[in-house]
Amino acid sequence: MTTVIERHEKAARDLLPEAKLIIGGRDIKDTTAGETPHISPTTGQPQHVVALAGASEVDAAIAAARAALPAWQ
């Protein structure tokens, strides 16, 4: 029999996406700011890894948003 915490941790492993950013429709896996662990509020333990955007990724995201804006107006 599994506990609620064990089921929660398994769901996180199976369902959470890999650590990456999506900028302008492109997957960015290697970011300049690296990664950080996501801490489960249930267990207080690292649950997953989250990608962090550095200055170059922020600049790329702004450029992609500006390029996409005319299609939304």
C-alpha cells in the first residue's frame, strides 16, 4: 500500500515536464542561469528541477514577444 506522499512524488516524477524554457517556440534546455530544485511543499524534499532564465534568455523572450505582437493586434 502506498501513502499519499509516495503517490504525490510518483506523480511528480511521471508528469512534470523536463527543466527547459520555451522561447519563440524553441525549447531551451541549457540556460545561462542554470537550474534550481523545486521543493515539494508536502515533503520539504527536492521534487523536480526548474530551469532558470538568465539575461540572454530574457532578452530572447522579449524579442520573441515583440516579434509575435503584430499577430495579436
